[in-house]
Amino acid sequence: MSDLGDFHGTHPTSPRPDAVRVRWFPVKRRPDRARVRDYTCECLSLVFEQCVAGGQGFIRRHDRSVSPWVVAESPRVRVVDAEALWQQLMNGEAR
């Protein structure tokens, strides 16, 4: 078997001091399934997922720095707006 090297996923940029605060809400059980479109690296204690469900987009945040882990979601918005929020999180413009 060949050495595949060190594989990592996307690492978001650290939030800037003027980063916009995202309102995070506890996850509620919903009948629609979420499809994960993108995600950050599993090596981090804070993992983000860009999700779509029921025609809406949102970001799911897994905080693994605490026990038990805390999972929260951004508000559900138009998919294009969730994609913009994803880019803000990845660029350190939102936290």
C-alpha cells in the first residue's frame, strides 16, 4: 500500500476581530433530512457543515471542545444566503 501522506479537509481562517457573529441555535428534530454539501476538517475541535434541507440552507456547528459535544445550527435561509455565510466562516469574516 502506498503512503498517501497527510490528508486534511478545509481549515477555516481564524475569525477576524470584526467578524460578524452568527446566531447559533440548538438542533431541533425535523422531518426533513439534511444533505451535507461541504464540511471542515475533522482534526479541529470546531467542525462546520454546510447543509441543505427542505429547500433551505444552513450551517451546522459541532463543538467538540466540550463534553458532551454541542451541536448547533445557523438559521435556515435561502441556499444562496447559506452559501454566502459559509464563505464568510471560511474566510474568518463570521464566527
